[in-house]
Amino acid sequence: MMNLNIQQSMPTPKVSVIIPIYNTANYLREALDSICNQKLIELEIILINDGSTDDSQKIIEEYAAKDTRIQYHIQPNQGQGIARNHGMQYATGQYIYFMDSDDILDIIALQECLNICESNNLDFAFFDADIITETKAQHIPEYSRVEKLSSKIWNGMNLLAYELEQHIFRISVCLCFVRKSFLEKYFKGFPPGIIHEDHIFAMQIHLNAQRAFYIPKPFFKRRVRPNSTMTSRFNMKNIEGYTTVCNIVSNMALQNPQWSSIIKVYLKQTLNAVIWAGHEMTFLEKVETVCRFRRLKLSKYITFRNWIVFWMKNKY
């Protein structure tokens, strides 16, 4: 279903903002306000209701009635990746920005990103985030890279190598503002049915970009809330997501040998972090994890020390 209340007189959108929505009614108004009130007005705002069962659809219709830049579509619950893929089908802007429905974006963000991308002919620009904490959570990454990353035009592979070396590679799509023509050429879509799907997006745009730029400002406000992916107990859903994306990235190296060394570094860092976090899982989950790693030939990236932590720490 789609909102048809779109005025023909609206200017051609420069940016398509795609927002998947699933049961975030408590936060949705604040998220939508941060997009609708952007200094850049030449937007199209594409809302994908991913089968919400709370009041999200009511709020979507409320905002669509007030802002003619909003269109909305409803799909059965299929996950955030499928919702984003769905939204990309309707995007007509020159740039794409993916927003999460429980977070907040600084109102100057899209205008500043557009100006920088246009003046420097960039493939993508990216920025930092602040954390809004509503609950205790472990392993929250540091989203400020001001002291470790230079604001200059980077080749994407060089940027990725440096970020991995400094341990500041952040994969959230909400930190990236991407030229649509570049994205359509190099990004094949989010893998369905998993979490941690942002990894594929981040790796493909980095590996293919010729011109990327870091904006040292925390434009994005990431909410850490109860019952989210970030705050839930690490379990097999996490393992399935990480191993799926790492398997895809590993196959990318086979198809593009020039990427193999940098992808190897990415796989070592990501999978060792996964196994370390896996110490929280139950014994049966650990057995299933080992079988999955062996089947996908990912065990070779794990250090002996992290296997020890995986098996011996916090046994259930």
C-alpha cells in the first residue's frame, strides 16, 4: 500500500531517505521529525512498514498526511534488509540515505553531506554518531573517529585498510550518504533473513569507491534500547548473520583477487570478535557454531586464544 498524496509541484528530490519500520511506535515520531525537519528540503522520504503490529502504521499515515514528500509501503514482516531493498525500488533521488526508525539524525546532516559530495564528486561521505542510552549494554562500539581519521578524499580500499588497522571500521548504513548511481552499480542488495546485513553494504561501497570523505561530526544519534539486536543476548541468530555475511565477503575475494589481502584482515577481525562474544552462548549453541564455522571453512580465521575463551569463559 502506498500514500498517493504527493504533489506534482514538489521539486525533484536530491536525496531519497529510506526508513524500514518495525514496531518502533515509541520512537517513530522523533525519528521522522529529525528527517522531515532537515535543512535540505529536496527529499523523498520512503517509509517501509515491515509488518508492524503496534501503532507504527497510524503514525506513518499521520506524517504522510502532513508531509507530501512522504510515501509509504507495507510488506509482511521480512526483516530490515528486505525492507531496505524494497525501499530502493522507489528511490529517485541522486543520493541514498538509510535511516533507522528508532534513531535521530541532526537536521543539518543531509544538506552538509550533499554539499560535500557535490563539491568533491564523491561516491560516498560518512560521519560519526553519539549514543542515546536507555539501558545497560555491553560491547557498544566507539562511534567517534575524530582523533584517528583524516578528513580528506580517500580511495575506498585505502580507507578500509586504514580503518581496519586502527580498529575504527564501523559498518552501520546510517553513517553513510551514498551516490545512487554508484550504489546501483556496485551494491547488490542486503541479504535476506539475517541480522548484521550492514556488513555487506559497508564492504561493497568501501572496496569499490574511488572517492570517499569523512565528515568528523556526530550527525547520527544511535539509540541503545531494551530488546534490540545490540542489547539482546548473543545467540545463534547473531552467528547465522555474521557467518552469512562473512561467507559472502569471502566469495568476493575469490571473484576479485586484488581484494583478497584486505578481506582476509576483515574476516580475521570480524570473526574473532564474533567467537569472543560467543562465550555467552549455551553449550549446544557453541557446538552448532563450531559445526557452522567448519562447514563454511571459516575456522581458519580464529585464533587459538579466542577458541579457548569461547569454550571456557562463562560456561552455562
